[in-house]
Amino acid sequence: MRPKILLVDDREDNLMSMEAILAPDGYALVKASSGSQALKILLSEIDFALILMDVKMPNLNGFETAALIYEREKLKHIPIIFITANNYGEENIYKGYRMGAIDYIYKPINSDLLRAKVSVLVDLYRKNHRLIEQEKRLTIINRNLEMEVTERKASEERVKELNRQLLENIALLESANRDLDRFAFMASHDLQEPLRKIRTFSDLLFVKYQSVLDNPAVNYINRIQNAAVRMQTLISDILAFSRINNEKDTFVHYNLNLILQEAMDELDATIQEKKASIQIQELPSIDVNPGLMRPLFENLLSNALKYSKKDEHPVIDIRSEIITATTSNKEPVKYCRIYVQDNGIGFDQVYAEQIFDMFRRLHVHSEFEGTGIGLTLCKKIVEKHNGFISVQSKVNKGSTFIISLPVHQPNVESSGNTQEDDPTLLMLGKK
């Protein structure tokens, strides 16, 4: 922006002379031929770097014009240099300063002196203008910061309130979960007795009166017995899930091959019946809760056997690897990744997350028996070990369950069985 200078003189030749001196410096020059005209200009324009004004003018002289200019608050920042041909003496000079003048220039005008004084004042004007603009920006920034601080404080208060509510909700949920676990355990436990009576009396009814019962009656008894078996299995699974929830997070360094062997021994009859081939690569010893790892392996093996193809013998491949992963704290943690792969019927990968939900089944009871709790138990056991479980599957191509468990756990008690060359391991290639 070009600095503006107001030239006030009643003589045109004086105005032209000042214009000729100052124009080469690139100033925007505004001319007024009287004090009244100068006041009129200043009504609409106030952004002048300075005013050069003749003292001796008709009607309103320079002193009177200056006094009227400085009555307006918005004009008090504009410096005035008086142009005069007379030496009025110290008293009159003091009067000019009292009216607001900052300097005097005597006629005939020394062009170099005029340009020098104007240059100094224009430079001050520019610096002051920059300071004013900077002050405005700082004011805006400060206002924005105040608003941001206010909003942040409000947000912090909202976050504190939400955290408080969250903690309360967590406490309520934990209490509710404990109550639900106790209820599930007690309800399932109390259901065992009447269920045993149903099975016992239906068996007695069938054995004692089967000779006098017609076929529909026998069929009804069989349906009662099958329903009782399914219900007992469901109760057992619910009890197992409740026990896992209440299990302490304590671990020992244990040989996984021994746990896997125990699970296979439990399923030996089904393995023989299905003529299954189980191929195992030796597993490592890691920190685990053996009491929880056995039902994990049992459920995964049972699943692979159950969902095998009707026209093909089950083939189950179990292998492992040690990997290193980086935690959120950027600390490396070793994991044992176990793969349980089968050649069964598989399923669509879109259900890979849903199959771990409680009571979630992809097949009806008439096709495959089960309660829909087994994989939920597996997920719970893995989470108890601070690990992860996932599955990859394709329809008619089989499934691969992937379990990732930390090699080392907190709260490790005295070491468990870690014999790497245990004789029982020779039996792992069971057919």
C-alpha cells in the first residue's frame, strides 16, 4: 500500500512544488487548497501517513485547522508538519507544537530536508501500521486461543464425566457378569438333578415297558432321551464356560505336546471311528494354564472330526512357529502361533468372526450335533492367555484355526512338565 500524504496550502504553486519534490518517492499525494477542504477530506479518509500544512491560510489558518483535526479521536495519530515563510518566534512556535505539530519547515522549501523528514515519518507510519496489523492478528489469535482453551476445558470436563460414567458402567457390567456367571453355574448345576431323573426314568420306562409299547410310543421315548442328552451336553458346556471365567490367570511353563496328547487320548474313540489321520509337528514349551489348554485342543480337534466330509477320512495337521510381534508400547513380544488345519467341509469366510459367538451354529442340529459353545470356549481360553484366535476357511476345502499365545506370561508359577523327549511324544503320530 502506498503511503498517503495530505498537502494543505492555499496557493497552487506551493502545492505543485511539494508534489514535485515528493512524487518521485512513490507517495500517494492528496491536495487541499484550504483548511476547510482538508477537514472535508479527513471526514472520509483517515489513513494518512502525515499532513504537510501551511500556517498562513485565509478563513482557517494552520493552527486552527490542526486544532479541529485533533478533536477527532481517529485523527490524533496523524503527524502534522507546518510549512511557514515566517519566523513567528518561540511563543508562536510553541503554540504550533501545542496544537499537535511535530515539526516546522520554512519556505523556501529545502527539497532534501523535506524528503528526509517525510521519509522518517513515513517509515514510522509503516512500522506503526505493521504493528497495528500484527496486534490485530495477535488479538484474533488470542481470541481463538481463549475459545480453544474454553472448549478444551469443556471437552476435558465432558471426558472426565464420560470416564466417570464409563467406570461406573464397567463396575456395573463386571458386577452383572459375576452375577450372571454365578447364576449360570448355579442354574446349570441345579438343572443336573432333574435332568438325571428325566434320563433315568425314561430309560426305566423304555426297558420295562418296551414290549407293550407301540412304535410311536417308543419313538417318543427316544426323542425324550435324545433331548435330555443334548440338554446335558449344553449344561456341561455352560458349566465349563463359567469355570473358565472364574479361572485364575496363573501359568506354568509347560510342554504343549503333553496337553495335546491328553486331548487326543480323550477323543481316541472318535479318531478310530472316523479313521482320522492326525499329523503333528512337535510343539514348544510355553507359559500356559494346562487345565485350560486341554479343553482348547479338545474342542478344536473335536470340531475338525465332527465337520469332516462323509466320503473322505479326516486329515488333521497341527504345527507351530515362534514369531515376534511389536506391542502398542513398541516392545517386541514372542508368540507361539499354532495351526490346526483340517480337510473338512469348511465354511464361507464371511462367517469367520461369527463362529466364535455364543450358541452360533452354521449347521442345523439334524446335520451335526453340538451346542454352539465350543468355539466360544476356545476364544475365552485364548483370551485368558492374552492371545488371539482366528480362522481361515473355504467351503469344501477345510478350515485352519490359528492360535497365537505369548511364549512368556506374567504370574508364572513353578515350572510344569517341560520334558522335550518324553516317551509319550512318540505316540503323537496317531492314526
